[in-house]
Amino acid sequence: MPVEEVIVHNLGRLFGGMELLGVHAFRVTRNAELERHEEEADDLLDMISDELRERRFAPFVRLEVDAKMPSDLAEFLAAELDLNYGQDVYRMEGLVEQYDLLTIPDSPHKLENRLKYAAWSPATHPRLKSTGKRQKKHSHKRVVSSLSNYKEDAQSIFSVLREGDLLVHHPYQGFTSSTQRFVEEAAEDPHVLAIKATLYRTTSKSPIISALLKAKENGKHVAVLVELKARFDEARNVSFAQRLEEAGCNIAYGLVGVKTHAKTTLVVRRERSAPNGLRCYCHIGTGNYNPKTAKVYTDFGLLTCDPDLSSDVVDLFKLLTGLHSQAAVGGYKKLVVASEYMRQHFYKLIDREIENASKGKQAAICVKVNGLDDQETVLKLYEACKAGVRVDAIVRGICRLRPRVPGVSDNMRVVSTVGRFLEHSRVFCFYNDGKPLYLISSADWRKRNLVSRVEVASPIEDERLKAQLRDILALCLYDTKDAWEMMADGRWVPYHCAKCSWLHLAVCGVASTHPGIWHWDVAVDAFYMDLTRQLIWQTLHAQ
């Protein structure tokens, strides 16, 4: 029962002896955008804290009213709130506050099975199964520099990463057993000297924050870039920043005028076999360090100790913490960083496809993003289409592309997947004359990401991990269950393809019962993936 009905049925108790002429629910929204002058702020933390207090008294921007509310009453409310009745007032059928419905699945009352999805339990990545067991407690006495008597635990996640890069896919694979495990083990490992991380959004009782505090307690150097300007998470991030700083962690708030949206963690570890006795490990992800959203958002995370990528992440943190200027950092070896280099880097890759197409070679681009509204990028993709490059865009949200427009985007498809999990990962593929290049990124192809945020994109170079991304893109492009395809006039229609109608049953169905499908554990899984790859590339090149 809505709380509004409870209030209505008890109004007589509140207004005793008065005649009630009518009762109507309404809801107001205040402006969340406040003017900032970061350049003039002496203390960014104080400025954001002041903003949060001001936001409670920000101007009203919207009024939602019960559909049955009389017009004269709605006009009166709009006038009192300094709103335009014709533009700012919305009549709502049913519940005015539908956000409250999100709490129903977690309520103690059981719902009928037909009203909810079956429980989902993420799998542990096959290469991390041995690291899932609780490690024995280490002594955190000062580590001797020679490490002559040190014998690493065979279950260490660091030993796994030295054998090769690891790509985890949430929520099909657990955040807790991979990304969270990486930070927690680093906090406990006596040979880890330093941990650096970016923090954009996380939960109120974040295990990542707890691990960073534990690391500092264990005598490690801990530096955290806390983005105080993450919309609607400002208060939480202010609290985290204060807790971490009080514990002795080094806290930075990023670059003036831009948000730090990159998701990166760096671990510096003393190792006898490493050059100069030190080895860097890093995590680069498409999603936040948030165990709650990691259960319902699809995201990728790369765990690696690649020397070039690690060196780039070191330079990135030097930039974010104010130790280096942008000019001092210079170019990155592999990492692609916005706002300085990302747009130019992607345009070079698009231009390469255009050049290959002009030479009569096969050329294709496939992107998977949350939004694609950057005008320059849209025009660049149209240019590629006109040159004969095949462009496939998997865009969950806002999209300014128009596919199948004669003479403009004949070679373009735009697909959106709307299913049980929110498609949040960003993946980019460039055919590159038969030697495909793959990248994952924290950035969408939106102007705000390319111009006014710090973002990172990382190349995926391991062939097995490339195959994993290729298969995921195939499933999204030819999903006959949850995919919608955009028409030339902007309409979205359910995607149907007789040639691909078996795909969801044969591949997605197997994935739902065998989360290890992406990792070639079982022969039948590899068989289905081979069929998928053949289908996607045959279909791609046939058009």
C-alpha cells in the first residue's frame, strides 16, 4: 500500500474538526546543478560541503502532481514554487514517487516468482578459484630488502597475474572474488609497499574503503583520488575522504575543472625477481568500485602487471595527485587518457579503417557504449561509413547516430540491449586489416567524457582476452531476445534475424547455466563460441 494512502486515511487525526475538501499528492524537484568556481576555492572539500548545504535550498525545476489534481490548484502550486505551469508541471498517472518501488524486491515479503528474476550467483573466474580461500595472516614487520627467505603463497593473486593478464566480466563473474580480492590481498600482503586508487562511486559500507584503511593500518603508503563532484554522491565521497585522511592516507581531489571518472588501482610490490626489486600491478575497469552495482551492471575489469601499462598508470597517478603536470607526464606508452589524448587516438584508429577501405581492404568498427552523442565523433563515423567502413554501434542510452540513411550511413547498424542487467561496459574494436585492436574504457563517446573528464582506455592484447571481447560483441549484435535495432527514422524495433535466431538459445542459454563459458573450461562452450565467431564475422563481411 502506498504511504500516500495511509496518510489520506488518517488526515482526520491531523486536521481535527476541519472539513477536508480534497487530497492530492505532489512532488517537487530542486536543481542539482550548482555554480562552481573551483579556481577560486581555497579548499575544494569545504566548497563541496557548502554546496551540499545550499542544494537543500536550490530553486525548484519541476512539479509532478496527481493526474486528478484540479488545474487551479496545480497552477497555484506552480506559482508558489516560481515554476511555469505550461512547461514545468507534469501530471502523473498512478504513483507520483515510483522510485520507492525499487525497495520491493529487497523487502522481507516474498514476491511471486513471475514478478522477479531468479537469484543470480556470479561465478569465480577459473584462474582465481584458488585465490578465493582466505589467506593466512601475515606479519607486518618491516620486510627485509633482500627477500632471501621469502616464499610466495601459491594462492596469491599476484602469482596468477604474473602468468598473464586477466579480464573479469561482471556480474557473470564476481566482483568480490576478483577486483575486491585484489585490493584486499594487497592490503594484507607484507610485501606490498603502496596502493593508489581512484574513487568515483561506491557503497556506504564499501569493502574497498575498508581495505584501503587496513592497508594504511598495516603501514603501507595509500593514496586515493576521491572525486568529490560525482553527482548525488558528493556527501558520501566527502565522508570517505575525511575518513581516509584521518587515517593517514594521502587524499587528492583531481584536476581543476574536470571530473576524474577513470577507474584505476595501482599496487606496488617488492619482488626479488622484478627489475629493481619492484613490480607494479594494476586494475583498469569500465565500472565503479561498487560491489552493489557490480551485481547488476555489466562491466569489464583488466588485472595486469604489464610493465608499460603499469608505468602509464604510475604517470597517471602522478598527474592526478599533483606530482607532475600534463606536460611533464608527456605521452603514455599504451594507456589512452582523456581529456588530452583520447579523442585524437580514436580518430587515428577510425582514419586507419577509412584508409584500409579506400584500398579495397575489409574495414570495420564496433563500439559498445552507454551513450554516443559527441557531434564530432558522430560525423567521423559517418565519414567512415561513406568510405565503405562497416560500423556497428551497441548503445544502451542516448545516441545521435542514424543508421541506414542512404548516402550517409548505409553501412551502419545501431543496436541497444535492454535486459536483466544494465549494459555498462565500454568496448571498442577496430578490424585493422584482419588484426583487430580491442580496448576497454571508462569513457563513453559523449562530449563530457572526451572533453571535461579524466578517462582511461586500455588496449587488450592477450589473444584469449580479445576472443572473449569479440564473442561478447557478437552476442550483443545478434541477440534475438533483448536487443532493439534503430531504424533510419530513429525508431527502435525488436531485433529479429532468421539466420541468428538460434544464437540466444545456443549461446546465451549456455552462459546462464555455465558462467565459465567465456573461459573455455568446457569443450561444448568452445564449440558454441566457435559457431558464434563464424556467424558474426561471416555476417559482417557479407554485408
